[in-house]
Amino acid sequence: MEPACSQLMAATEESEELKYEQDSLRALPEPRTSEQEKRLQDIDQKLTDLGGKIEELKKTCTNLDEWKNLARKLNKLKPSYYYQLVAIECQEEDKKNDQPVQAAHKDQEYNVICKYLGSNNSNATDAEVTDKPRLPIVQSFITNDMFRVGVAARWQDLLEYISAPGEYRVSFPYFGSVSGLALLFRHTIIMDCDRYKRFRNKDHMDGICPYEIEQPRGLDEIDFLSYVAIPIVNRLGTPTENGLGVVTIDTSLFVVPFQLEGHPINASEGIFRTRLKPSQLTEYAANLYEPDDKDVAYIEDLTKIIVPVVELYNKCRVGAT
């Protein structure tokens, strides 16, 4: 059953993505270009082929939802080591060259201070025979200070913070930011999971990916990694639909499929120093999320609570100008 169900899930997901692209292309103003018409024909053919494949796979995989739940449970049994990013230290050569901004964009290794939080691996406390000394195993709790939440309202071509996630409260562009992209397409974006996902509408006929507009974050001194951008929309799906703003959540947590090694700083609290590249940190941070993540869906549902607040803020903002 497993091969058929995994193939069925992959085919279903591919079909849904193609239907989304198909709807986006059909919504474009006519006349469409020859490339767009050709793409629509290709999508129609692929959907037809996938439809036949899905029907055949359903004969073997009779309960896809049950298999998804089982796969999700089994995935949690895979070794996962949880860490908190404490700091990314500046490099000595950066100080000598006095070019920290340029150095920050290079995907080089940095001294990274982390805190070990625990693992779902039942054998994590067993000593392993290696040439390098293992770090002390210290179990810590995940606490609310490992997360930041921001609420921003759209004002003209800007997104203004109502509640900023940190001390940085400067407005940022609606067009040309990942958060703005989430609001524009009414779709939650999880970075870096959705970094290369292509979104299309009448203004972006060829599609746009978050990585094309993502603003570089300071990587030599940063405490938070992955982030989720959730659009705040009033009367979604109605003629009076209104995009109000966006909720952003980022975290200092990341998950690694193996135990990191390094030099202890505070062994009693599991804090140590290791060497990692920024790209590795963002990759590990993306391990926090699953396809069709139920926890993200739960947070999306919670954001409906603040819709009236953001709508009132926007009305007051208009009245104050």
C-alpha cells in the first residue's frame, strides 16, 4: 500500500498545483500570448494524464487520509535534534576589512552559539564511539521567547507595524516583500519551504517566487531564522474582499537530523559553539514544518480573531490623514 499511497499523494499534490496555475492563467486578460496558450494546453494534457493515474492508484490505495496520518506519525519517529539559535558571531576578518555587510551575504561558515533543547530519538542519550567528544545531553523546554509575532497593516504601498516583532518598527514595502506577496496572493508563505514556489495572477503572468523579492537579512548578528507570513483578509472570497495586513511569526528554533558537535560554553545549560553556514541554518529551520502543516493551519485560523482590530486600525489610519 505504501508505494501506491505515496505516489497517489504526489500525483494529487501535482494536480492541485497545476489546477492553481491553470486558474491563474485563465484569469489573465485576453488575448493571451502564444506561450500562455501553449502552457494551458500542456496543463490540460498533464491534468488528463494525472487524472487517469490517480484513478488507478486509488484502486490500490483505498484510504489516502489514513496513510497521510500514518506517514506523519512515522515521520515524527525519525531522529530529530532540536536547537535554539542564540547568536551568530562576527568574524575577526570582517572587523579587519570593515565590510560586515558584504561578508554577511557570503555563504561562509560562522561561529554559531546554540542551545541544545532535546531530541525525539530514544537513543540520544546513549554514548557513541567517535573521535570527537559528545556534548552533554541537557533537556530544555521550548518557551515563548523563542518565537516572535508581528502584526502589520497595509497602508497604500507600505505595510506598517501595529505590533512589531522586535525593536525594528520601520514600515516595509507591500510590493517587493515576502509578507506583501503573502497578502497579495492571499496565501500563507513559509520560508524557506516556499522559497521557490511560484505564484501567478493577472499582474504576474509568468509567476513570481519569494526568493526573487526576499530582502537579505543580517546574518552575522541575527537571533531568529525561519518565518511564516499569514495574510489578514476580511470577507475572503466575497466581492467586498479586502486585504488588511499580515501576521508574521519567526523563531530561533531549528531541527537537525543528527546531533551537532562543538565546544561547550555552558555545559549545564547545553549551550555550545559550533561552525555553520547561514544556508545550513535556514535549511535546518525549514525542518520545523511539514507539508500541509496542521499547526500552521491552526495559527491561520487564529488570525481571524484580529481581523476586526486590523480593520479598525485601517479606518482610524484613514481618518487621521
